[in-house]
Amino acid sequence: MNIPNILTVIRFVFVPFFAYYLFNERYTVAVVLFLLAGVTDVMDGLIARKFNMITSFGKLADPLADKLMQLTALTILTIQGIIPLPVLIIVVAKESFMVIGSIFIYKKVNFVVQADWYGKFATVVFFLAIVLTILVRSVGFANSYSNIVVHIAVIIAVVSTLFAFFMYSIQFRKLTKKSN
């Protein structure tokens, strides 16, 4: 196990602690854990590329750790009535299709699907929207203006997620056509 993979495993370990603090409305601790997870995500990617430590485990586990943290945040924020349910449904549907499509592509053409720029962009935008949402709660700054800013950030995150899904579906079609 190399350093990037250890950092990915650390993100998996963060998830239940993050969930506990977020669910119990200890937003400051939750946002710190979420930010630390984001830092480990950036670090593992940089280290893996710079020192040629890219592994099949990392290709699969890294985005899974990101999505698990993101879905945990969205689920809890939805339960708390902060994020609307349709946002969670859209993200869960997109991620479910992505996992099923990735498995299908791997089995059909033995190709591990990796994140492209639009997937990374959507992840970063959602990361920022979640951080903003939690930060507004952590500093007790939830007023009508901050709620509008949070809603706009979440809408932009959903749009970027749908764009990424559209782009990945084009890639999926190309890969499946090649295999026929």
C-alpha cells in the first residue's frame, strides 16, 4: 500500500466521524473533517501522479471515497432539511448510473473508467457548495441572504453534476460502440 492509497483509506475512515458530527449539528468539527478529506484527496492525487504511484486500487477507491463523503453530507443535510430532497435524488441517481456503467465497461472492455476534467470539476463545485452550506451553519450565519447564496451554490453544483453525467454518458456510448 503506497502513500496515496493510505490517504484514500484515511478519507474512508473520516466518513463516520464526519457523519456523526454533521448529524449532531456540530458543524464546525464537521466542516473541518470535510476540508481535511478534501486536502487528502488533492494530496493523494498529486503524489500519485508526481511519483508514478497510480494503482488500480487508487483509480477505484479514490472517487469512491469522494462520493461516499459527498453522499453522506448530502444525505444528512437533506435529513436536516437544509438541502432539498431532489438534489440528493439527482446525485444518487447519477452516481448509481456511473457505478453501474463503470462496472459494465470494465467487464465488457476491461477498461477502468477514470475521472475526466468535467467529473473533477463537478466534484470540486459540489465540495465547495457543501463546505459553504456547512460553514453558514457553523458560524450561525443562516439568514435569507446566506440561504440564497447557498441555494445558488447548490444549483450550480447540481448543474455541473448533470453536465458531467451527460459527458460521461457520451464516453460510455463511445466505449460500448468500440467493443461491438
